Amino acid sequence: MNSNKIETGAINCLKTILWNCPHIDPDISENDKRLSWDGFIFLFSDKEHKKENLVCKCEIQVKGKEKLGRRRSFSISIADLINYQNNGGVLFFVVDIETNKVFYSELLPIKIGNILQDKAKRPKSISVELDEFPTNPMAIEILIKKFCEHSDKQRASKGRIIDFNEKTMELNGGSCFKGELNLIKEKNSIYLSEKSTYLYKQNKDGSILPLNIVKIAKITKTQKLDIYIDDKLWKNISVQSVVTQKNEQPYLLINDNIYIYYNEAVKEPLKFILRGKISNLKVSGELMNLINQGCEVKLENWGIFKMCPDMEQKINFNGFYKELMAVVNVLEYLEVSDIVSYEQLTEDDINVLLWMSERIADPKKSFKEDTIEAAIELHQFSSFRVVTLFVKDSSQNIWILNPFGFPFGISKDNKNDSLIYPLFIFLGEEELEFASNLNYDIMLECITTYTFKVGCSEEMIGFILRALLVVDRTKNKCLLSVVTCLAKRLYEFEKTIINLINYLQCIRREREVTQEEADSLLNLFEENNDKSLVFECAIALILKDKYKYHRWYKQLDSKDKKVFDSYPIKYLENLL
């Protein structure tokens, strides 16, 4: 069969398919001698093919082959490919004359760029893979429209490929990346097609930048959903839907712990993974317990599911759930559930927490008259530390209390019950620096409500000095706020030179002292009987007088220097 006859047959075959499309008007010339193109396909918004109804126009090239065979490919010259690339692309058709089947390739600029890029040494022509052209009119019209949209977006780029190495990105969401999803539905499952898609970057000014062709292996969407248990609103929690290709399993992930695989072929449709923050795990555990009881769970607009575990499964989970909640409740009681992850807990940690769970004191229990011994302890777990108060009652029972569970006081010994201190006053440097459960709000509350009494200054000053040493090492602003508040209240209660120095050295860590504060300090020093050089050095540091400071410091004997250097006020030397 001669080439003209093959070409005519190919064009007629394509026209026959296109004429069945009500919104398409093909303009294809036979025996056309134009370079690279054979005509156009016009797509209209209405069956009346008027100018005002024109949606888009795509350029086409039509080739015929007597017998295409099993290998669905066609050799295209490099010159033609470059022309297509520089002019927005082409719909390239190849008609199998023997079978009257039409095949095609969407040769858009980015795709051509990848084809040419793959060839280190360019031959005169390149073989291009073909897909079978649809025969359904609606499918054809959608294909033409999408081709034109991509052509418009890629025309200016002329096929320039931008390397994009990110493995994870957001599509059609809050990010600037946009792509097209191709989904496959099989029974009750939805998968991502293995078909490649074009990836674009949308700039802030609204312009579109073509990036490359990508294959989307997985797509996730995370949102907050209302969870209903037996038709009653339970909680609003995070649900992540994950759609994958067929070689993996699509799933829902509830609260980062509960996996629901909705493929009917999955043997284990429900999995509970122990991970994440303890506070979050508690919610997930409660939901799993409800599921284990056979409750109906509704995920807002996603659907409803219900598990029917057998008796053995219920018993096994109940035992596991009891221990899990015991661990969770202790960490929650110690106020570290928001900062500790389950992955951080070792087997030894869990055993200790289970032991503690049996000794958490009832908040209603009064230890005022029944306490034989009490001790503050910094307990070291594998990856964090907590401060606890261990109390032994008259029956030799040991109870564990959270020192910051509520504002309560404690005496240093049984000899002077009148001097009751906020518990945190007795915390050492190690506790102040490393404990994960320090509650600064409770500390401040205790300070503001505390009734100062004669004789309390010594312990208060000791805490201030210890805490400031920690502040200088850690730059802990929350702790500095606590110390400053305590130092201020102590000075208001007892206006001594030491108390004012301590208060103003707290102030100096955030700002310079005011003239009024400086006058108060100098006046109080003048009134004080003790005119020691240590005071002179401290005052010079607070007032930021480096000349006087160095003068007084040189005059200190070795013993006084050693004492002065141990005080946190020495830190102010760095601020001169």
C-alpha cells in the first residue's frame, strides 16, 4: 500500500472517531505538505460550533502504518520533536490500518524534554511509546481539554526540565505544588494509578511553572474529624487518609496510632501502634478500648466501622489496656505526658511506672498528721527526669505525690512547724536544671500567696542563689521569672541589703536598673553597718560600674574572692 493511501486511510479513521464527538470539530488536511503538523482539533463548549463557544484548539500530527504489531511505538524525527517542544506540543496519532485502531502520544513540551534528555547522543529519530486512543466521545473530549490545559501551562517553558528531588510534597493543598491525581477504584478500595502526571509550581503572583513528570506513589490528607461512638459525639481528633498504588495498602490513620486498612483482602484490618506523645496515646487507647468492646465508630463523613472481637481477643486487650493506662496515668499525674513519647520508655521505665501507679496518693488524702518521713527525689528514667515527693505514713506505706500537683507547703523539720515553705524551695540545682515536670505557674502561685514569716529568709535566699546559678547555665527565662518574683517579695517583706542585691541582680539579667532602684541600693548600703568589699563588688556589678568593680575585687583577700566567685552575682561580670 503506497504512503498516500496509508495517510488517507489513517486520517479518515481518526475523523470517523472524532465526528462522533458532539463538541469536537476536526480540521485535518490530506496530503498536507506543512512541516510537522497535519491540522487541528477544535473543542467547543456547545454542540453549536460557534466562535464564542470555542474552548481550545490543539495541534495534531497523523501517521498511518499498515501493521503496528504488538510493539506500540513509532519513530519520530528529532527535528519534529523540537518543533513540537517549542510550540506547546502536539497530539501525535498513529493509525493501525490493518485493525483500524488509533493510537496516540501526548507529546507535551515537558514530556519531550524528558525524551530528549534521556538520549546522551541524539540520533536522527527517537521511538516514542503509544497508548490506545479512547473511542468514548466523553473520554475523548476530556483528553483534548486536558491536553490543551497542559499545553498552555508548558508552552512558555519550551520543555525545560527542572530537577525535583523531594520525595514528599503536598498536592492541591497548602503548598505551591500542584498535580493531577489519577485514581482507580476496585470494589471498596481506591488506588493511585501508576500513570505519570505533570507537576507544577504555582508562584505567589499566580503564574505557573512546569517542573517535570512525576509518578505519585502515595498521597496523604490529614484533617480533624468528629468521632462518634454509637451515634454520640466522642472527640474531635486527627485522621489521616492515605491512598497508595496497588502494590501497597491504602489506609486510615486515626490519631497517629490506629491503622484501619480498608482493603477487603487484608487479614489484619485494624492495628494499634504504640508511639507518640503519651497524652495522644491515651486518647488512642481509649478509642481502641471502645472498639474492642464492639462499639460502632463513625468518622464524620468517612464512614462507619465496627469490630467484633472474640472473647479471647477481648481478654488479651483488656489486660494490655489496663497496664497501658496505668503507665499513661502516672506520666499524666507527673505532668510529663505532653513531652514524653512512648518510644522513649524502656522496659525498666515501664516496670517502675507500673510500681508507681500503685502508690499514687489520693488527692483527698491528708498527710498533715500522718506523715513520718518525706523526701524530694529526682527520679532518672532512661530519657527524662521527674521530681517526685515520696511520703511515708504511720503505717509504713509509701506514697508518691507530684510536688506541683497543687500549691502545698512543707516544714524543713518537725522542730518549727510555724515555718512552712513552698515545696519547691527545697529543690536543688540538679532538680531545677534537669527535671521535666517543673511547673513554673504553680511556683509563682505559691510565691504570690505565701505568708512570709520571721526566720524564713535563710531558706528563701538559698533557693534564690541556687536557682540563679541554674538560670545562668540554662538561660531558663521561666525559672528567672520565678526567682525574680520570690526575690522581690522577700525584699518587700524584709528590706535588707542582701535581699535588695538579690532582687536587683535578677533584674540585671533582663535589663539595667533604674535610677530609683540604684538610689535605693546605695541608700540602703549607706545605712548598713556592714561595709564589706563583697557588698561593694556586688553593688558595682549591679550598677554596671566596671572601674569600681575591678578596684574593689582586687582588694578582696583569697578567701573572700573564692566566696564571691561562687555566688551567681559573679555572672554579671559578663554584662559589664
